[in-house]
Amino acid sequence: MYIGRDLPQLTMISLDDWELNELMYYHHSMSQLAAYLNAEGTSLHAKIIQELESRGPVGGDSGGWDHSSKPIYD
């Protein structure tokens, strides 16, 4: 379960100020709903993707006994 700021709160601040887990969570959610997003939602999703890409690789290791092989955002 996601625990964090909701989308109305986040849209009031710059994407630069979003935490990585927030970007990843909303990217995942919007990807699941892509067919149903209107123009505004599609635009926001594209900006989220650009912000994720600008921050560089996420989680680039293969994991280990003490951490996951991919980031956990939920």
C-alpha cells in the first residue's frame, strides 16, 4: 500500500521536489491506466517519465540478501 503525498498535493509542487518513490508509484499507476488518461493525465505522465529519466538509472544492481533487485516504491 502506498503511503505518501497524494496527487493533488504533488501537482502543486515541481517534479524536482517529488521523491523517487512518488515518481515511481505514479508512473506505475498511470501506466496501468494509460488507455483511460485524458490529455492532462497523459501530459503529466510524460513529465513524470522525463523526470525519472533525468535522475538516472534506478536500482541498477542485481540485489542481495539484504535488499531487493529492484526499487520498492509501494
